[in-house]
Amino acid sequence: MTSGFGSAEAILSSEEIREIVAAALPESKTRNKRLLVLTPDTTRTCPLPEMVRALQDVAGSVAARLDFMIALGTHTPLADEKILELYGIEEDQRSSFTKSSFLNHRWDLDETMTRIGWIESEEIEHLSGGRLKERVPVDINRAIFDYDLIVICGPVFPHEVVGYSGGAKYLFPGISGGEFLHAFHWLGAVVTCAGTIGIKHTPVREVINRAMDLIDTEVCCLSMVVKTQSELYGLYAGDYKDAWSAAADLSEQVHVVEKKRAYPTVFGVCPPMYDEIWTGGKVMYKLEQVVADGGKLIIYAPHITEVSRTWGADIERIGYHVVDFFLEQPGEFSDIPRGVLAHSTHVRGTGVMKDGIEKPRIEVVIASQIPPETCAKINLGYLDPDSINPDEFRNREAEGVLFVEKAGEILHRVKKSL
């Protein structure tokens, strides 16, 4: 049963937020229980401090443990002080969280993971609509088995791999790793970002929901729909499928902008919360569909200095390519994690291979501190950010130029004609 509510027109008050959290986590469910709350990192917009306060108010005094873990996937772990800053906890407030630890999902340490089962090749084939056929192991952070209840606490946005983020995604890939993570990211790449993002029911969502069947620990989901860091339009609580589904329905109203036509030039301002191309690529994911065939997307990111802290060497080796580039050379990149290949194709966008020549649908240009020779090496265009005045791209839609502030969360697409 799902509780909570939301609207594209109204912002929830602090009292309403606390009431929804309290209804989802009654004392009968939390007293003397060990709770693990899974949250996003700094690359997601949501009122985490308010949610953390509500969880502490509701369960902090009755639970045996109320721990918080950042569901990093393969993002960079945060320093302790950065976690507290993310959660809005001042140093002098730390003592009030006597039953809480604040943790990173340490996907980068072998001892973090344990194998909980397999999804057989026939089932993968069925769930993926015939796109993949392989037996895939499922690994998860072994820490979850120290708890009685897992609480997913995160926002829902259009997403390039699963269609809409949130729900089971906070476990897979949030606190998972290994071959399963790379397999379903590659599945998303084969389907393509354009064929996935902003679609509620997708092959990857089916696969990660299937992996949830291997989790015995009880799971409760608090799915948020936000517009800014402090504006919460919806909060739904309950089963991880149902709460996520209700949030995804509202997200479609809040986070999708439909334009009457595509634009030859789209200028997307990459916000500071995306501090490498690995995450800054979200500007492409959310704007690709509104760039006209043969057009240009400029990702304006003067603060970005590197491709990826984790996967930079792999990306600089392979570059950014359309998915057919990899599909036509199945053995050439077998030593590169498929999640990296998926990122490559998502940033490069759709296109084809013709007579051995790659033909992307659009041009992708990065205006960042990454030097032009590196951009050329990784198959992206380059602009010197110091030579650009972003204001020159504003208010020019009539000329075929679309300017998008704080790109990366709001999906832009062309409205389908009836």
C-alpha cells in the first residue's frame, strides 16, 4: 500500500513531509529495529537535510540503529565532513545522532560485496526482450544483512538507463557492483538513451526489479519528486515498486519539457554538482532528443577539469562512440567494463556505422577545462569556455537556438504530433 501525495502545482510543507514519513515508518515497524537509509550523493537535487531530520524525528529515538548510506553506484566516495554537509548536519548537531553512522557504499573495496544469486540466461533474454542472453551474477553490499529494514530515500527523475530513476535503483546499482551492474548498463545502451529516458517501463527496470527478488531484508521506499533543492512536489511511501511508480507519474509532469520542434543548436549549462564528464554527460542525456538532426549540443561546463576520476583511463582509451561502433566489434573492447561502454554511447548519442565509418546523429561539444587535444582523442568537440558568453545564447529560440539553464535533470523532447 502506498501513502503520500504530490502535485505539479504545490510544494509540500515540512509538516506534510513528516506526516508521510511517520505513516510509512510507524513505531511498530521501527522500535528496536536496525534501519539502513539509502540516499543519493551530491549529483542529485533533493531536500536531503529535511528528509534526514524527518527520519531522525520519527525513528531516531525508538530504533536500535538509524544508519545512513550514500548509494554511490560507482561514483566517488565522499569524505566524512562532506557526508554531514550533504545531510545538513552541523558538527555541533552530530551528537544528537547517537544511534547513527554515516557511510559510503564502498564499491571500490572487494570486501564490500557478497553474491546473493544469479539471474539465468533464459530469464535475462526474456526480461531484456531478447537483447541479452547471458547468466549474470548478482552482488550486493553485504552490510544490508546487518539490518532489519532498508529505507530507500531518493528523488525520481527521467533517467538514461532505467527510464526513471529511484526505487530499486538505490540497490542496483546504488549499493551493488560487479558484472550485474555492467550488464544492465550495457542493456540500457543497446536500447539507447533516446529509447529509454522518460519511459516508465523499460527492460532495465524489469531486470533490476528481478534482482530485488533476491533481497530478503524488508524494504520501504520514500520516493521524492523535486524541482529545486528545497521544493518537494511529491513524496510517496511504501513498496519500492508502488511508491516509485507514483513518483514516476508525477515526475513526468514536473521533469519533462516538450518542445514543438528540435533546434539546430542547443546550449546546456552544466551545474557544479556534475564535476566530471562521467556525471556531466547527463546534460546530453536530457537534451539529446531536442537537438535537430545534424545539429550541435554545447555542454557548457567551465568548472569540469577531468573526464572521470574512476574510469578516465578507460574512456580516454576508447573515446565516445555510438552503440553500433561497439556492436560491430564485439571482441575489441572485452577488457573494458560494459558500464563504461554504456556511458560512452550515451554521451555520444544515437547514430549508425556505414561502410566502417561512424555517423553520429548530432555533434557533441564540450566547453570545459579539458584541453582540445583530449577532446579530440575522446571523439568530442571542443570550445574554449573563456571565449563563450552564455548570455549570447539566451532568448534565441526563434533563430533555432535553445538555451537550457541547469541542464541534466529536466528532460527536453519534441512533442509528438497527433
